[in-house]
Amino acid sequence: MTPGDTFIAVEDKHLAFAGFGRDLVVRVDSNVDAAELQEALLIFLPRWAFWPRMAAQAVDVDGVDIDVAFDNQKFRIAAVSWDGGYSIAADFNNAANALAGLLIDAILAHGMAFCSLHAAAVEVGGSAVVMAGPSEAGKSTLALRLAVRGCRHLADDRILLLGGDAPYRVAGLGLAAKARTPLPPGPELAALVDARWYLTDEGIAYLHLDDDEALGFGDIRPLGSVVLPRRNPDLDVDARLEPALSGDIARSLIEQATSPAGPAAIVASMSRLAEACQGYILHYRDGAAAAELLLSDLSNKKHRMI
């Protein structure tokens, strides 16, 4: 799906977003300009299918998952179908971002996926390579560098793990790809951002990748491997890839996982996953060299799906 595929009329007061097994329904208050909300949603969720519920399809309060209201010059985006709290936003862009977060929370709350991971991912050889780590570890940039090299982009911030046991499958959310600015030196990311740029907000460039460069919401791939990026400007080589201990993989995944199943279930599931998966630590000082090394290594190995 591309941004032009979705249309929200101003008079529509319910939006349906694709879920797993059922749609997620968002009620939009009459005092919210739905045309501006449309534009903001399409910036941040370009590949998450959504559509208007016409008056004849309207649902009662029991069928609504999220409510979007506007009062006192602020948006209030609130969970309705589960105890998920609410967010306050000052403008349409922040409201759309908050809505995206609550939609992911709704998927988890209603058992459509086991957990979400703060991770980036690309498709290599038909399976997902997940890059896990804290903020500013280089996950998003590495995913974009791999996309430049022909890997389809699956996620750079949040990805869903559908089940807590093997076979492990991950699903994309259709969120916009992101690049932190200023960009690292070199032409390849600059060229990609220049060609796919849509908006820059608070130091983040939001990109709309082409269909052959990115997967969308609900695109599911078996999990092939987990990579832990470790950026080190003092490294003695441009990039080095080494096997990771299962404990290191488990620790990183546990730190980046969110699930209503609770901490004990997360620890148990991520520990099993770490024992089963191919895990690597990617040390690097040069991002382009890191992407080349990772892609070469994974392309030359039989990708074990777990």
C-alpha cells in the first residue's frame, strides 16, 4: 500500500485499522479535522492499511478500541477496549504517533501477538534478520543500509513477535522508515533520504520506501537470526561479526520486549528464542562496511528458520 491508497472523508467518525484476526476500530470525535488526521497518519503509518467506517457501519462503544478527541487545544488519544491509558498530543503529527503506539498496544492487549520488540529488521533470503539493542545503537541506520543493498525493510523501531514459542515468526507494522539527522558521512544514506524523504520532525527524517524496498503491516516472516549492533569508533577494523552467546541475545531481547504476558513470560520466551536462533554481535566503526559484512555473511550461510 502507498500513501495515496487511503482516503478518509471529513464526515467519517470511525476508522478501521487492519489487525490480526479482526480490525481495530478508532472513533474520531466530531471536533477533530479528519482530513488533517489523514495526512498525519499517512506520514507515520504509510503501510498500515486503514479505511473509514461509514455511518451504516458505525459501531457502538463496546466495539471501539481507541478514542481520539480534541479539547482545550489538545488531542486526547485514549484506549477504550482495554485498560491502556491515554496520551495527550499538541498537534496532528504527535496525535498520529500516539495513535500508532496505542494501536500496537491494542494488538498486544487483545492477544494478536505475544510481544513487540524495540528492534529493526530486514528480510534476507526469505526470513527476518532482527537487530536488537537500545536507542542510538545504530539499528535504524543499519536497516536502511541493508535496504540500499536490496534487503526489504521490515522495521526500524518496533516489530511484533507473534508467538512466544517456536516456530518464531515476526510481523511488520507498516510504519515509516526513519533516519536520525544529521546523517552519518557518506553518499548512500544521503541518496536514499533524498529520494524517499517525506518529513523531518525533531531530528528524525521519515521516509516512504518503495514497494520493492519495504514490507508492510501484517507481512510475516520466519525469524532467521538476531544481530546485536555494537558501534565503536575505536575499533581496530571497520567491522567484525562474531557469534553471540545465547545469554547476550536473551538479555538484549528481554530488555527490548513489551508484552502483557508479564516479565516472567518474557524472560522464559526470550531465553528459549535465544537458545534456538542464530545470534551475532556486529562490532563496527563504519556503517557501510558493517552492512556489507553482515549481508555477505548471512547470504553465504544457510538461514535456519526457528
